[in-house]
Amino acid sequence: MNIIEIYNKYHLPENLQMHMLRVATCSKMIIDNWNGPKIDKKSIIRVSLLHDMGNIVKIPENFSRDEDFKRIRKKYFDKYGTNDHEINLEIGKQEGLNKKEIEILDGKRSRKNEETLKSNSYERKICAYCDQRVSPSGVVSIKERLEDAKVRYKDKALSVWSNKDKADYLIECSLGIEKQIMEYCTIMPEDINDVAIEKYIEELREYEIKR
């Protein structure tokens, strides 16, 4: 089953599909220009394509007037609960991510940037970095993406981004991860942009996720 068929099976809205596709295309650009330690390229793409499958529960109910969207969103709540990260892990397992890939998916969250910076796993670093390069509107710089997160989540008491000092430190760690990755890349951060990734989008739409 290709990734678009999987997205459609879970009735994911187009903006969420595009986010995951963009993250995967950023990952593909890095993979294609990598000259560092051996990495599991297949796992990076698989995790990138499936990393936010549960994020439909984070979308506000008033996002759409479509009753089908509201019904689907409620089905997610009823079946999986309200924790988007736990849903990401559960659906990842359902769609065939192996133990190593689930560990990458669990570890790549921005709240774990310090651990990712210290990690020896470049699969985890690349997945984390590429996710943190993609905003709701497209590919942006790390600084722009995470400064935006500080603004969007500043009033959410349980979010790490609501604490300015913690948020600034996570951004510092993310920039450190970028530096680690770019040390082994033949491209620069600014080479990863919406225009550059466009050619990968159609290719990855056909990507087969095998269990």
C-alpha cells in the first residue's frame, strides 16, 4: 500500500498529509546528499512519512464545518484517546514500523532535542531536524519554525514551549543538531526549501510502506 492510500485509509486532511510528505522530502534531500556515517535510509523515510498520523486529534473541531471531519475526529478519540503522540506510535506499529523505527519516532520529538543532540543515532537526528524544518505553510529555517512554536504554544501550560528559557534551550539544541547533520552533507540548510523539495513530492506519494 502506498503512503497516500494509507493517509486516505485514516481519512487524514490534506494539510496533515502534506506536512508529512514535506518532512519526508526534506529527509530524502539529506539522504541523497549524505557522506557521513552509515544510516538506515529506509527507516528515515518510513518514520518521516508516518510520524504525525495521530495529529488529527490536535486539530480544533472548528477547523472544518464538514460533518465527516468531525465524525472521523471523534472516532479517533473513541478508539485511541486524546494523546496525539501515543496515537502516532500506535498507528506506526499498525502500519508496520519495526522496533527501531518506533524508537526513532518516539525519540525525535522536539521536547527531546537535548537527548537527540547527544544521541549517536543520525536516523533520529535527521527525522527530528526535518520535522522541525516544516511549518504548516512549508519549509522554513529552524529558527523561524521553532520561534513560531514558542508563539503558538505559549499559553498552553503543559507545553515545553510555554516556558521561554526551556524553549530557547530546545532551539539551541535544534541548531546544534542541524550543525551535526550538515557536517556530513554536501548541501547547506538553505538548500532545503519548498522549491528544492518539489521534485521529491510526487516520487514519495508513490512510496510503498511494507509491513
